[in-house]
Amino acid sequence: MSLSNNTIERICRIYGYLEYLEKNNIEYASSKEFAGIVGTTDYSVRKDISSLGLTGFSRRGYAVKLLKDQLGEKLKLSRTIKTCIVGLGKLGTAILDYESFRDDGFNMVAGFDSSINKIERIHTPIEVFPVGQLEDIVKQRSIELGIIAVPPVAAQDIADKLIKGGVKGILNFSPVRIAVPEEIVLHNMDFTAALRFVAARF
Amino acid sequence: MSLSNNTIERICRIYGYLEYLEKNNIEYASSKEFAGIVGTTDYSVRKDISSLGLTGFSRRGYAVKLLKDQLGEKLKLSRTIKTCIVGLGKLGTAILDYESFRDDGFNMVAGFDSSINKIERIHTPIEVFPVGQLEDIVKQRSIELGIIAVPPVAAQDIADKLIKGGVKGILNFSPVRIAVPEEIVLHNMDFTAALRFVAARF
């Protein structure tokens, strides 16, 4: 499927909105609503949806459940993805606590930290390990996605270990640029870029 | 300036990359590098930059410092934005510690929490206040941008108070949808959408 990253990103946001609508028993939604969610025009949204070859549009709008299921299938969002998080400081544990993940298809199967002390003290229902076991655990548990929440200086080393262990993608919360091979999907949560994105539109 | 949100978002990311290059004394960069950073084509990047009416392109590529200054001016990114954060739990304090903000033009002038206990215990160089003072402090200090890191149930109420106080924009880290008037700029840091954006490209 040759969708642009921008299209995929918009579809992922729309998918989250459809889930929200479904939970609230709302049956139909308009491309205008989706456009508001992703910050684009309704024309772009309709183009994104039709580029996936999807129908499901009626005079009442898009059928929420149908469209959600179709988008989920097209982007393979409906399967469960084994995920781990590296770095259990404030940010890492905040991400672990982030309630949305739980039912959203991301199965957090392991956490890692370099501090044995922290591993012993931490209260979390997921299993935690010293970072020395990162590569092995990722291999053993077939973890596909790694979240990096370590200090900047350690981020590249952690990314290398995740990749050696076999992850297919990385979500990087560390405010540093990391290099990955072309076949690895990398996305940076760039907090500064997000603040600027708000401020630039004042 | 009638730039699309997508263009503004890409430019903000490119701006951050230019800062990084400048800090590392790199003088020239190519549209291909920018494309890698924002996940688009170099054609799109050149179109984004030229849509701002910018030049600065030579055979050696874009001149890093010149382009950064130009983009900063066009998007008004070079001025300092008074910012506050509401919710000083794990995520909120992690955001406060996030090192990128410090020199990036966001002046964190206040923090707020509903727990007096937490306000007394917290170690941070910024001034912290009980959330009851939110609207007043935002007004008094002319805070323009509010970061929401409170539990989902409180997010809408906090957004309303920030807006009454006079902020122009909100960066929402809470995994819930909040409603704001049309003139307020809202951006959601949607962690689940980010994870999906990675997984959909495996």
C-alpha cells in the first residue's frame, strides 16, 4: 500500500476519533468532523478515505463502526502489537499509566530501566527488567514496537539494542535524533515542535 | 498568512532540525534531509519553503542559519512565549524536566496542581500554584500557552479556565477530547495515535 505518511497519520487520528464515537454510541460522522480532529479540510479527509478504496458514506455521513473496522483492517490496526518501554523515569512511568493504551491494541509486555533500584521499587502490573536484558527479552517475547523514554545520551544505544532484538518500529520520546536503518519505522514525539505548532498559529 | 496546518507542522519540525544543525556547526542542508525528518518528499519540502516566499537555496543546499532565521520570523517562532503547565503528576513533571524547552523560546512561568501537598513537595525552579489561582495567574502574567497534563476528567474544566485567563493556545497531553472556541489553537499530543502511526507502517 503506497499511502503517504501524512495520510497514514491522519487516518490514525481519525481511527481514534471513531473509537471515541463508537464508545459513545454515535452512529454517523461527517468528513467535516474528521477534518476538525486532524486539522485539515474535509476535502482532504474524503480523499484520504477514498484513497484506501473505502465506501460506507451515506447522506447521514460515514457509518462510524463500519468505517472504523475498515480503516483498522486496511492499516492492520485491529491486531494486538507487543510493545515495550525503555526508561522508567517520570516520563516512562507516566506513559505506562497513560490510560488510552490499555484497550487500544498495544500490549505492554515489558519495561526496562538501567537502575536495579528503580526496578525493585516500581509499582506496575507489567514485568520490568534491567536494561542489560533488553535484546534478549525483545527476542524471546517477539516484541514489535519499542518506546524510548531514556535520557538523550542513552537513546541511540537503546534504539540499537531494540533493533538487534528485532523490533519493527520505535516511538522516541527522548528529545534527541536517533539513527535507524531504513526498514525500521521511527517516529519522534517532539514536544518542542508541538508547542511551536500551537504558537505558530496564534 | 494562509498556510495549511500540515505545512505549519512540517515547518516547525524543520525549524527544530535547523536548530540542531546550527548547534552542530553544520552550514548547509538539503531538502532531502528535511524530507527524512518530517516524513514527506523533498518536493513537498521545497514547496512548503517556497510557499513562505523564502529563498536561500544554493547549489550547496539551504543555508542553515539563514533558513532558520527566516522560518522563525515567518512563523513568529523567534519570540519568547509565556507558557504554563497544569497538572504536576508524573507526566507534568516529566514535561517540566524535558530539556528541549529551556532554550527553545518557551518561558515556563508557572505550574499548577490541585494538590497543595504536591505543590509544597515539588522541586522545580518554576513557581507553582494551587489550581484555584489558574485564571488569575494566567491573566496577571499574560500567559499565552497552556499545557494540560491533568487526569482526563479534569481536562475540559482546566481548558475553560485557561481560556478565561486569556491563553491563545493549548497543548493537551490528556487522553481526552476537549472543546475550545474557534479562535483558540488546540493541539492534542495523542500517544495512541503516535503508536498506531508507527505500527501502521510496519
